[in-house]
Amino acid sequence: MPKKLPPHVEKNPVKGHVYLSFRIGKGPRIRLPDDPSSPEFAKAYAAAMGGDGVESRVRLETDRAGTLGALIADYKKNGSFRTLRATTKKGYTTRLEAIRIDHGHRSVTGLTRDRINTTILQPLADRPGAALDTLKKLRILIGHAIVKGWLKSDPSAGIKRPKTKEIRSWTDAELAAFEARWHLGTNQRTAYALMLHVGTARVDVHGITWAQIDSSGVAYTRSKTGVAVDVGMQDGLRIALEAAPRKHLTIINTELGRPFTVNGFSGFMRDAITAAGLPLDCKPHGLRKTLGRLAADADVSAHDIMALLGHTTLKEAENYTRDADRRKGGRRATGKLNDQNENRSSQTILESLGKLENKKGKSE
């Protein structure tokens, strides 16, 4: 085997054997013949460079019996996948396709905890969110493999979930900074008001129509959970909507007057937040968290926060009330300590005065 391989050809050692594959960047990996000096290799390499039939060959390679690609294909035929909500299925498909492209050629029975960590998760170390989602989907696939009899045990057992930083709520100062940058009537301010006062996630807010708004509030259904949400009209939202132009069916639209895609809306809000001088950890979804924080600070019950944000479990809503109770508890504790310190200082002064009077009496 020559020492120098053609461009975009890499060696893949598996169980003591070295395989050759064609790959550009993080694109699909295409298996090539083992002998780079053979006519078969030259033909396959030329086809790969030209992109001729790449997708079909990738699928032939990754969907071979016993591979992760074949497991993904089988899982997608299963009822547990086919009955997912459309938005959930779309998210699953995106991640499963990424796994198939990068690792579909790998043997299911060859998966071990070490291989999952070093080969699949470690390359995503700089993207903890993607690593966590990949591990979640891998465990779903592994569960399916166990049911099908492809595996006897879970090779991912013991792998720690990649730590991701939780999206935080915005501070009052950050809310004020955004409002100062984007005046009423702008697309940015209207989108902000919907997310802050309705608590919509990006996947929902970009598609809200004027027909869903009336003087009493906003009604919509969460795409993620299918939960119907009916939110009252806050003054901040009413003022923002009155200033917004009503030229289209959807409330938020692109400069061309078309509805945003989910990703397009995310980029639009990210640009608006950056233009307001806010930090990178100040995210659009944080406005939904802010509504929960403000509600908890106003002593709204966990059950009502659950209804407000369309949560499916009380535990999700209790996170907001628990944090608010902790803040209030800390303030109450500080107040009591201040009262105690003031009382102690007052007694000390009185005692001192008394002693001075006694000394004065004895001297006379």
C-alpha cells in the first residue's frame, strides 16, 4: 500500500484491518476498495470525486445488515417512530441522519462504551447539546436493537450525559436594553413581546397568526407537546401588537413578507439580541423562561404556571416557583437578620447608657 493516499482518502482501522474511505470534511464517508493501486479503486475514487451516485453508495455501505445504518432504517419503520408528532419526528430524523452519515457503517454488535465515547461522542465535545442529543438517540436505537435481538445488553450503560448549560431567563436590565434598541412597531420588538408575554417557543411564535389574537388574549397549541395554551392579554403585548403592521396572515414575517422558517426566525432573533448589545448566553428561549420567572415572583401557583407555559408535568412549573421561593426566602432571612442586628444594637446602647448613669451616681 503506498504511503501517500489520494486527497480525501482516509484509513479506518477496525479490528486489526485497515479500510479505506473517501470523505470531504464532515461529509458522508464512502467505502473504497482496499488496494489503492487497483483499477477498481481508481474507478471508485473517480466516482466519489465526481459525486456520481454518492448517496446510493453511502446507503449501500451504511445500510448493510448489522450496521447502525440498517438499525436506523429498521427503527424508522417501527410504530414508535411513525406515531411521533410531525415536529418531533423531524427533529429525530435530523439527528438520526447525522448518525447514519458519520457512523452508519459501524457494526451494532461492535458498539462498546469506549467506542461510543471516543468515536461518536468525543468529536462533539465542543457541542455539548449535539453530544447529548446524539447519546439520547443512540440509546433509543440501542433499545430497539435489544428488542429486535441484535444486542443482549446496553453498551451505553454507564456513559454520563454530556453537561449542557441550561438556558437562563433574562434580567430586567437585559429586557430594558432590548426595548431601548428595538422600538414599538419593529418586527424585532413584536417577536420579543410575543415570546415574553405569551411564552411561545421559537417553533411556535414564528407561525402565530392574527386570527389567534383577540382582545382577551392569545390561543395556540405547542408544537412540541400538542398542549393547547390560552394566555391572557398583558398590557405589554397589547401595546406591541397595536403598533405592529397588519399586512399578512402571520404576525412575524421576513422583509419579503413571507413567514419565517424556524431556523430563519432563530437567526433573526439572534441578530436582534446581538444588535441590542446583549451577551451570547442571552438567548431567545430565555424570554419564555423570563415569563415563568416573572409569574413565580408574582406568586402565581405552579399549576397556573404549568397552564401558562403549556408544561406537561407539574415538576417543570415547580422549577420556577422553587427558585422564586428560594429568592424570597433569602430576602426574608436577610430582613430578619437585619431586624435582629438592629435590636441587638439598640439593647447595647441602652445597656451602655445605664452603666454610665450608674458610674456617675457612685462618683457623686
